[in-house]
Amino acid sequence: MVDKFSHKIFFVFLFAALVFICITKVYAADPVDQNVTITVGQTGIVYLNFTFSPQGRWTGGGNNDASNVVVEVRPVDGNKDSIIFSEEVTTDNSGQYSSLLLDNVSPGTYDVSAKGWATLRKKEVTVILAEGNNTIDFTDTGADKALSGDLDSTTRVGSAESGDNEISAADYSTLIGNYNTVQDRYDLDKYTDQLIAGPDYSILVSNYSQEGDQ
């Protein structure tokens, strides 16, 4: 009687072991049910190196093009609200920024724009963004810097930009309201001498009624 009971227990354990082995093999053969670890160096990651410089900066102390810049990526021919990527970064004194990770942007063809504090937007169209590093010079080697004077604080849903991308009466009023004050601000102090005065006024007036790239 004991021997029969022992045999039954043995076969139960044997059956359980076989079932466990079968289940293990099924899961091992089915990658869909496994946890996937994405490692550094995976394919499809897109980075951007760019140059962006506002016009009219004081250059008595050397390069003075550091600025807060919003970079945006859109579908080709997409409007200003069809945003895939929008992020604000701060460039160095040469107006350059390196290795900006374009999160959620796959390799492909896009329109890419940049807008600084108080500047109008500059856009490069039909840009091929490849995996790895990509480079855009929004200044055309320094010959086409971003026009300054967009001082209002208009914002758009989904965008990190500030300003309505045009230089108008609202911007003029903002400058006049802060005229002849000492402020260390990229938006009001376009000349970057920490004084809101004649040079800043001249820059805005020279660009009055201008609009940036859409």
C-alpha cells in the first residue's frame, strides 16, 4: 500500500516537472512576452547640433550670441501647431548648441525651426534628419541672423516658444514701458549691455511689422 502511494507521488511530481519544462520553453521561444531592455546605442536616435544667432548684439567683449532658443520639429509643410518636438535650450557665446536629443523624432524628413527670446522664428524646410548627429546653421554662416524685437509673451499649446512671431505695437509698447531701465534680460535687452535704451529701440523700430517664418 505504501509502495503504491509512493509511486503515485512520484508520478505527480514527474508530471509537474514536465509541465514546468514545457511552459519555460514556450515563453523562451516567444519574445513578445519577454521584457525588452533598450540599451544606449539603439538605432533610430536623432541628435541636432545647431547654430542660431540674434541680430544686433554688442560685440565689444567678443562673441556674444548666447541665447535661449526654442527648437521645434514638424512634419514637412505642417503648420505651427503640428509640433512633433519642442524644447528650449541655451546656446553658448558662439550661438551654438550640440547634441540636442530630438525625443520621439525618428529618422526622416521634417521642417525644423528655431526661435530665440525676442527674435522672429527661422525655419529650415525639408530637412533630412538621420540617425545620430545632424547639423543645421540657422544663420547661413552668420549672414542671416534672426531679427529681434518680438517682446510679447504670447504662448502656444504644446510649444516652448514665447512671442507671436511678429514685431508690432504690442512689442513697441513693452519696450517703451521698460525704456531707460537696467535689466539683464535677453528679451528686452537685445543689445545685451544691460541697459534698455537707444540701441534696443533702434533694433525694434528697424524690424517693425516684420514676421518670422511660419
